[in-house]
Amino acid sequence: MFNLRMLKVSDKLIWIAVFSLIAISMLLIFSASFNAQTKAGGDVFLFVKKQLLSLVIGLVFMAGAAYLDYNHLKKLAWPLYGAMILILLAVLFVGTTTAGAQRWLSLGPLSFQPSEVSKLILIITLATFFARREEGVNIFSALVIAGIPFLLIFKQPDLGTALVFIAISVGMLVWAKASPTLLALIFTPFFSLIFLQNIYLWGFYVVFLWGLLYFSRVRLIDMIGIMGVNMAVGIGFPYLWRMLKPYQQMRVISFLNPGLDPQGTGYHTLQSKIAIGAGGLFGRGFLKGSQTQLQFIPEQHSDFVFSVAGEEFGFLGSFLMLSLFVTLIWRCIRIADEAPDRYGSLLAAGIAVMLGFHFLISMGMTLGLLPVVGIPLPFVSFGGTSLIVNLTAIGIIQSIAMRRQKLIF
């Protein structure tokens, strides 16, 4: 049951952080689209109005999620997971294609991105799966649960969202205190990918890893599994690379050397860095950023919205946004730590990982520290589905927060 007095024990800092970010978002989206809409003779508030509509819908979902006792989500986990798989399959056959990617489903005049909804469903499903296994986590079953939607989303192609699925799975496995040996099965292949730049270096790494496992007295079956996965990564990476679309390959190459194609795949990153650097300490002022108003940065109202903040509000404005995100993620982790049961703890931890990964990748992308993978900045980037899903996630977080302690009337 829910009582309005429960709002008194909700997490106030999360409310402040989320609604402050949404208010900043409206300013940035308006600025990013203002000049283009003016030149086209369109409505300068068009994108803001669309985002406000999504905000209203998101607030309804958030209120419903906060009202609902989060434990009821256990009953919905597997039906939601099944529906998610069916919808992701539908995207591959009847989805709407935009910019070479088939990621949207249309329902009359409305369209939504199922991959965004899938992130929250994955968190609910993994939390349900882990919560029923108090004494040990079956890591292979968990990887299958996450792997099926991962492959369907990777096929769209949507590499950014697919990476979020990996981050959520690994983060929740760590929080669920999975076996350290089995976690090595996940982490060591990333080192294999790094060392694959030189076949001899990779060979040395494989031998070193075998020696480390042997002298650490790891069980033979675990050693075979870990070594097998690392060998499979080394042998299979060339095939995986060929599975990527040409533009995805060029994004990785341009990340390693942005000057290689400054007018092509490296253009986004270079222009974003110029905009952020031009902002200085205090910024150029609202609607006064030259890079922003002259539309030098593609997708600046969505994936590259942080560059608008950097140019027009400077280091101080960017630091404010950074502080709000850090506060939000910190409070989510704190709620996960104080949750009254294992299920609530896993739910909150999964949401914290999802928001934190989005934040790190999106900001790293605009600063040129990470490849461009098309991940929105939570609560800030333009995008209705993303905003609705994130607000629903906040509703779940507050549902856990409000039930951390029994109310005394």
C-alpha cells in the first residue's frame, strides 16, 4: 500500500537532481534547435514541446512505479522479458529505418525505440533471477538472459545500447557477489581484445593468464572455461569486426585517430571538442554559441547535447551538470545498499549502473575520450522513449527508497 506520508521518506536529493537536469535539458534542446527552426520558418519550440509531451507521459509512469510496491515487479519480470524478445524481433522485420539503422516501431502517428525499454526490462529480469539464488549466481544463465536481447539489438544495428546491456549485466553480477573466478570469465576477454593489436603480445598474455590461473590453484573446469573464452575472443575477433557496419568500423578507427577523417567520421568529435573548448569558464551565453547556433555539430540536440552546455554555459555549467549526475548515481547506490531486501538492492544497483554508464559514455563521447556510439545523456538529450524509461526507473528507485523503513503513525 501507498500513503502520501511515504513521500516524506522518499529521497529528496534524487528529486532535485532529476528535475534540475530536466530543466537544463529544455534550455539546451531549445538552444540546439533554435537557429535551424528559425531559418526553416518552423516553430522554434517544436522540439521542446515534443520533449514536454514525453515528460508528461514519463511523470505518469514514474508516479505509477513509485506507487507500486517494487516487489510486484517479480511477477511481471518473465512476461515482460518474453514481450521484449517478441518486440525486438518485430523491429527487425517491420521496424522503421532511420539513418541506416532499424530501431523504431511505429504505432500510428507515434513511434518508440524498443531497445530503450529493453534496458529497464533486463534490469527487472536479472534482479528477479539473482534474488531467487541467495547462495550462488549462475553466471552462464545470466549471460544467456542478457545475450539474447543483446544480439537482437546488435543486429539493428545499435552498438551503443548493446554495450549498455553488457554494462548492466556485469554491474549486477558484481553487486550480486558472483564468483570471482567466474567474473574473470567476463573481464579477461577485454584484455584479450586490447592485446590483439599485436599477435605476439596477445600470445604472451594468454601464456601469462594460464600461468596466473595455474599457480592460483583455480579449479581445472574453471581454468578451461576462462582460457577457452579468451582463445575464442582472439580467434573470433576478426569475424566479429567484419560483422560491424562500415560506419561502425570507421567510428572506432576515427576514435583512435580523429584526424584521419576530419570531414567524415571524425567530424562529430572534432566539432564537439571545439565547441566545449570555446565555452571557457563561463560560456558564451545562452543562444550565443557559434558552433551550436551555426549547426556545426550534427545531432546536437540529442547525442551531443553536452557540447551545447559546454559552449554556452562553460566549465561552470558543465560542472553543475556533472555534480547533479554524480549526486543522482550516488543516491541510487546508497538506496541499493540500504534496500530492505536483496531484490530491491539488485533493482537499484542495476538502475545505477544503467544511468552511470550512459552518463560516462555520453560525456566521454562528446569530449573525444570514447568512440561515438550514439548513447543519449539521461534526462538531458532529446528523445521521448529515453526520457519516459529513465523517469520510470526513478519511480522504481523511489519505491525502494520509500520502503526502506516502516512508517510509524
